[in-house]
Amino acid sequence: MRQFFIVSSVLLLVFALSACDLIPEGMESVPCAESGWCPDKGLCTDGPNGCIATADWECEHSKTCEDEGRCTVEAGQCVVGSDEGCQNSKYPCEVNGQCAFSLLLGECVADLDEDCENSILCETAGQCAAKNGECIADSNSDCKKSKYCKVDGTCTAKDGECVNE
């Protein structure tokens, strides 16, 4: 009986997860430009296997550009491709201080202390210095100014983070 329950649970889980990729009934013929894929992901052009991006403007006007800096089209997808995309992004730059584009990594990275200092990560967690593409806690003074120091006493910089000591 236990084996039946496990097998049934696994089959139900597989079915539920596969249903996530199904196109809702009646949406099969909706052009990509009129679907949620266009404003959300910048995938505004009908491709042979689904919605794709074919021009930077499709990406630049999408939520994924605004949130993640994915404002450049490459191989039918919106990807991070420039300093400008990173600098205007919500999560990499505004939140995490990762405002520079790394061609080597193909992603936004923290390159300047100034970008880290202006980030939400600095304000909340005291991670205000750029090192190896990330913002880290490099000084006790940055930790002491953070919201986390006031809330939970993590006011000492150690190994790139603010900790209790």
C-alpha cells in the first residue's frame, strides 16, 4: 500500500509540473505580441517553437529588462548585454549594487564601491564595498550603519558579511 501511495504521489507531482508548461485552452493561436510573454519577458515575435525576441526594443520594453537588466536580444532571448542594462535594473543594480556588465561572465557585477554604497544591500546588510563582482561588508563602520545591525546586532565585518561578535 505504501508503494502505491509513493508511486501515485510521484505521478501526480509529474503531471502537475508538466501542466505548468501547457498552453491554456484558447491561447494556442494568440500572437506573442498580444500575450503576457511580450511585456513580461520581451518575447514578442512568433517563432517556430514559441515566442522569441528578435530586436532589442522588444527586450528594452519588458519587465525582465527593468527588473533583471536583460535588455539585449541574443539567440531569440533577452539577455544582459550592456552596462546600461545593468545600471537601469532593479535587482542587480538598485538592490545588489551590481551595476556593471561583465562580458566574461555575461551578467551584471559590482565593479565600483560607489554602486555598492548606493544599493539596498548596503543600507540593509552593510555590504557596501565591491570585491570580485559582489558587494561585501568590508568595514565595521558599514555594518554599524546597516539596518541589520540595529535589528539583530550584526555589526562586525567578517569574511565579507556583517556578523555578531
